[in-house]
Amino acid sequence: MINYRFYPSLLNVFARYVRGENLSAQELIDSINRVPTPSTAAQERGVSFEEAVVKGTNEDRFDPEIIRKVRKLLPRPIVDTQVYCQWQIDDVLFYGYVDLIGKFKAVDLKTTASYQAGRFTHNHQNLYLHALKRKGIKLMEYVIAEFQHDGRSDVYVESYSLTHPIDKQLEEIRLLKAFLEEHRSLITDRKIFVSPGEDADARRKV
């Protein structure tokens, strides 16, 4: 039986809270409840960059060399884009959309102003790999474009296989369930909880 629906960005925010980063319980609850917040310039750049790389939309806004480097790292052929993934973990339906898949690997495009190696080691998007295993996907890759404030740029790749440990992510899922139950009266996004007899499929819920 599925009692919860979790998605990677929520779990990654919760991971920041668990690590004691600058995030209050109320800010976490606001995130769980999807309280609208203005998009940051960095978020908008990320969306624009992804569309430029994958669709060619307004690609002249970016350094053509960075576009070329990133495209060279994408699978050929690209089998599909914005691929829905879901994986049942105990009583949790983990779900989300990965940017694109090839025959053997899934790729998520990222942008940052300052890259640190191993940044995505414990990212909850790594669980997409397990959700896509039945499609023959064996590798989850992050292709990261770094746009530094001084105008310099570079591209990095992090690759994770099915054997990469996910114990930390699974523990954070268990902790998030406990947090939700403790604060259940404050949770207004009812998509988080699955009611008895309700269809748990997230595609029809978000």
C-alpha cells in the first residue's frame, strides 16, 4: 500500500534541513506545501539553458562552445525527453521527470555558478536510475554547466551506476515520513498523502 508521494526536489530540500543548513522547519513546511516563491535568476537560467541545449531554443543566449560541449556529452540517440519515472519504496511512491534518456543512460542537465566535485553524490534524483532500470537504463549522469561570475564557464559530469549506494537517500525518505506525521496538521498539499482507495499514480495528481 502506498501512503505517500515524494519527488526529488522536495527530498533534496528536506536533506538540507536534516544537514542543519539555513532552513527553518516553517520554510520546509512551506516547501512541502508548495507555497509559491519568485523564481531566481539562476533557476530561470537553468530552464533556458536546458531548452537551448535540447531544443535549440534561444541558444544564441549562451556561449556556443558550452552548448557544443554539453551536447557532445548527451546520449546518441536521445530516446526521449522529460521522461516520467516512478519507483515504490516501501509505502512511498517516488516520482519525477528526468531531462532525457538514451538507450543505456539517463541525463539531467544542471547549471551552477560554482561547481564542487561530488555535488550530486546523495542527490535524490539518483533514484531515477532505479525507477528506469526496467527500461534498460544503467547509468544516471549529471551534465553540469558552470557559469562563473567573472564570465568563465566549464562543463563537468558526474556519473552514478545502479551499484552506487543510496542508503542516505532511503534514510532521508524515512525521516521525511516521520516529519510529515509529526506536522500532519500543517500540511496543506494533500498530494503528499495517499488516501485509502485513492489511485497513487502521480501523473494524475500533479
